[in-house]
Amino acid sequence: MKQKRIRILIEGRLQGMNFRLQTQQAAKGLDLVGFVRTLSDGRVEIEAQGHEDNLEKLLEWVQQEPHSSQIRSILFRYDDPVSYSEFNVR
């Protein structure tokens, strides 16, 4: 199955909730590689790569409680794959 990459930008108040570590655990559980980080403007960026079904599951996970109640907006787009070896918190 062909690899895909998704970039997700999340606006909201997520810093105090261990969101990045939870995202890393979720991504690793879905056999995805890439990263999650907080941008200078406070948004959280997730870039994940793997099978399309698992990318969809990660996107669904982001939208679930409890963190979804703190999210104001989610933007995402699919891109061509790049080279990642694991999923990191940056």
C-alpha cells in the first residue's frame, strides 16, 4: 500500500494536557512516522506519514474528547511522503 503524509494544524489550548506526548503514542500505535510540535504562534503542528487508513485514524483521534473540547480549529492537507524514521515530539 502506498505511503501518504498528512500535515495537521490545530488551534486551541492544548499545552497543559500532554497533548504532544499523547499524539506521539497514538501515532506510534498506528505505525506512523513524523513529528508533533508547538509552533511559535501557539498552534500545534502534526506531520505524520504512513498508510492512508492510519492517517485517517489519527485525524479522527485528534478530534476526540477530551482534547477536542479545547480545539478551536483543525486544518489538514495531504502531501507526498518524505523520509522519516520514527515519530518524535519536537
